[in-house]
Amino acid sequence: MTAQKKIELQPHKPQSVEVRLYDYNKGDFLLTLPLTFSITDDNILFVMMGNDASLTDERSVWLFSKEIDLAELMKKNRNVSAAKTFKKQNKTLKRTLPYHDKIILHRTFEDGYEIIKKNAKPVFFEILASPKETLNFSLQFYVTQPKSNYAHSFIAKCKPVEFELIIKK
């Protein structure tokens, strides 16, 4: 299982970590994803996912702001495919932040998803809990890589990455 990351944050003092993403079903290591966390005075958690370097083996990391049917995504986007085993195991692509009562996605993604490949992507979460509270949450990622006529072919759902967020104001 992916190790839990402890993040201690003070407003406007970013904290960077690298998370290792593993295949949910096989347990294989997929890639390392840099993350930079920052929190504002009004409890908006800003997470910069990725950096200016390309990810391993031309792979991309996908984030979802809502559940999306894989077959529908592939119909709407002709640049997307999926490995046979992935299709069998993942009919629905789950939200990046599973339902949580103290933290929510602040801004949904325009098409319901974001892709991290070379350029870092900002993701905003709203913290609904007391500012002095410790929050435990997890993030769900999916990994694609190019395949023949497709820019993105889903190869793995990652094991959720667990975080312990400690806010110090």
C-alpha cells in the first residue's frame, strides 16, 4: 500500500512532497508524482500536481472531479483507449477525492477530468473543518500511456494515496 504522507501547513508556506503511484490491482510501481501543497487564510487548499518535467515513459496522470463512465469517455474522446484488463476492472472512473465530509473539490474540472503530463496542474480543495484540525484524506489517480493510434491509453488505476494534513495557523 502507498505510504501515508504527513503534510504540515501554515498559510502561504508551501510544502512539497513526492508520491509514488502503484497499480491498484498488480501492485507494480508506475511513477513518481511531485505535489506542492499550500493553504490560504480562508481554508482553500491549493495543490500543484506535477512539475515542468515530463512524467516517466511518456505516461500521464488523470484526475476526475466526478465519476465518469469509461465507455462514454472513450466515445467522446477519440484520443483515449484502455487496455483490455483495465476495461474489465474499471467500468467507471472514480473521483480524485472520494466523498469526504471535511474537504471538497473547490473547482470542478472543465470536462470532468484533468491530465498531468508535462506541465503542472493546480487543483483547489475547500476545507470545511476547523483550521486546527488534522484531516485524513486520500486522492485517487489513473495512469495512461501512448499506444499506437491513441495519445492516452489507460493502463492502471492507482492505489489511493493517503494524506494526513495538519494545519497550523
